[in-house]
Amino acid sequence: MMKNTIKNMVGALLMAGTVAAGCVPEAEPIVNEAPRINYPMTEESITATVGQPVDFKVEIVAGDRLNCGWYVNGVLEASTASFTYVFDEPGDYEVRFEARNGSGSSSRTYKVSVSDKLEMYLSCADMLKIEDGTTIERVQDDFLKVTAVVVAGAGVKHSWTVTDAGGTQVATSDQAYFDTFQLTDITTYTVAYSGSNTVGEYKLTFKVKVNDKPLNVEFSVPEGNASATEGQEFRIETDVISGADGLKHSWSLDGEEVSQAEDFVHTFDASGTHTISYTGVNAKNETVEASWTVEVASAGTLLDDFEGTIKSWWTLGENDPGISVEDNPDKSGINTSDKVLIDKVNGSGGTSGYFTLKTNMISAESGINVSEFTGIRFKIYLGNNKYYPRMDIGGTKYTPVTAPQFAGEWEILEYRFDFNFDPAKNIIFRLMLDEDGKNISGSDPDTNTRTVYIDDIEFLP
């Protein structure tokens, strides 16, 4: 009975056309609510100044799925109901709000007139703001670095003027960042600044006191170990780099003050080990101290200092190009001679550089009896080389008493033997050997220039 009733009802509906066979009712179209906006800013003409924040606001009363936007001169700046804008340049602006959806839109335009202003300050590295009449301190030879910071204002023109203590103008600039003036003098400078645009001027004057750099003294002989020879003048010269005002020098030898001169000059009358100390104190009570341990060698008999022509007892042509006398490559250290002997080997093969002292000729030409001596000492400049110089006597190669230091400066090498020299045996200077006594190959300006200089060759008893 129930089945027939339902069947009859469906049939009736189909006959009436209320439901189509195989279809469902269509959905109703979605309709947005049109925007309704309240504009609390009633004045459509607004005035502002450069750098001033201006608040813009609307109230959305009704409307769904809204697209909102604030436009400044046609450029979208925000998509919210309110926003704040800062105008960086003077002029006339158009600020427009618009809200829209599929059912309508609402908009309003504001005219904004922005006038210029001037707000700024000066800043340097050690203070955020420089006040009028401020004195800042700097160190000699620094550059004065100050910047004019424009907080608000357009088209600012900058002008810097620096005068010395006597009122003479010594520097100017028209840039916001002033960093071109070097403080070369120990004095007080006056700096005047002016920044201006169409609506105003900012002026400020401050002083810069220039202090001397901290005391800095350099020495002709590096601190540490040094060498001297009995009976010869030993000198340490000072070079005051900075802090010289009121500087007083004090030199001590073996703990006792011996000089207050600028340089230390002394002739040791005996061999041995000595200590030299230096103290320098300037007007600001800044102190520099230094010390040296000086090994004083006993005096030998000078054979040759190479200040004239090469003596006949030297063999010249054993290398290519051989040995010759040339200018001293470094007169800043222990050897201030004008001329020295150079031993140079061309090419890049094994560097067996050497030259020979013909001992049988020395006695007749100089009166020196070589058989009275058991050692040789000379100054050597190895430069950019790592050679281990040898003495070759009778086919045996001997090393120096102390190994070469390779400090890039003149040094002293001393050779001692357990026999007296034999006038019948030549002495060969082999200056270009490796530590194991073999040749060194190659040529390089930084590590192997294949050039060695020597000077002041002495016989030692």
C-alpha cells in the first residue's frame, strides 16, 4: 500500500513539471553587499611639512570581499583602512582611497600640500651629535671625518670651512660627508659648518684638538742579538716616528747609564757579551724601552774591505760572471761601507758559486803572515737566498761557528780551524751551497737570487 502511494506522488510531480527527471534545483547567485565607507577626514585639502608623518583613515561600515587601496600620486602605498605616510620632498600630492567589490565602489581624494623644512645635525665617530662649541680630539695624521645628517629637508647645500689656530683657512668642502682634511699639525683647528635650503639654515662651529701620536721609536739595529768587533765603533741610531715632544733618551751599558744622546755610539775594548738598554720618555710620560745582547768578537787582522780595486790575491773569474766590487745593497745595518764584493752565478743550474784567496801571495804583498792565524771572519749579505757558506781548505768544506741567520740583512760569520793556515794551500770561499754541502739549483727573485755579498774579511788569531 505504501509503495503505491509514493509511486503516485512522484508521477503527479512529473506530470506537473516541478522536478525534471535526472536534475536538481539550481543554486541562487551570490550577491555582495556594496561598500559603505565613512570618511572621518572631512577636510579634503591637507597641509604638511617635509618629514612630518601624516595619518590617513577611513571607517568601513559595510561591504564584503572589498579591495581597498591608498594611492599617493597614483602609486599604491597601502591596502588597509588606515596608514601613515611621510613626505620626503616638498610639493603638491594627491592621496586617494578606494574600496570596491562586485556590487560597487567608494572613493575619496585628498589634496596634500607639503612645504619644505630644515632639520639636521652633525655627527662623528665618537659622538652621535656635535654640539655648538664642542671640542673633539683626534690624533696627528688622522683624517677629520664628520657628516651632516639631514633629518628633514630637501636640496640642502653644505659648506665646511677649517681654520688653523692663527685664523688662516686651511680646508673647505661642499659635501655632506667631510673626510678630506688630514690633521698634520699638533694644534687646535676651528671647523665651521653651514647647511641651507630654501626655508632655512643650520649653522654650527666646533673645534678639533690634534694630539701627537703615542711615542714610537725605531732603531737601526733590531732588538735582540747583535754583533760587534773589538776596537770598532758600534752604533745604534734612533728614528722617532711619533711622540717626539719633550723626548729624553737614556742608554745603559751592562746596567749603568752611559749616554743621554739620541744615538748610542760605543767602541768595545775587549771581546765578550754585553747588554745595551734604551729608555725614552716624552712630555706625556709615554715610555719606550728596548734592549740588545751584543756579542763582541776579538779584533782580527783586516785582509780586505773592498773599498778600492780588488787585490791581486783574489781570483776573479771562477763564476759566470765572476766576482766584482759593487755598491752596498743595504747600508742600514751593521755594514755601512760604500763598496762590497759581489759573488753572482748566472743561469738556473747548480749554484756552486765560489772564489779563491791565494794565500801564497798575501805575505809578499801585505806583510801579513797567514801561518799566524787559525780563523776567518767576514760580513755577509745573503738577501733572498738560503745558502750555507763554507770555507774550502785542502778539499775539506768547513761550516761557520754559528749558522747563517737569513734575516735579510748583513750578518757576521766566523770560521775557526784546529790548524794554522798554510801559505801553500789556497782558501776557497764557497758561498752558494745547501745545508748538506750540495749545490742549489734554480733561480727565483724571492728565494734564490743566486747573488751574495761579502765585506770586511779578517784573519783571526
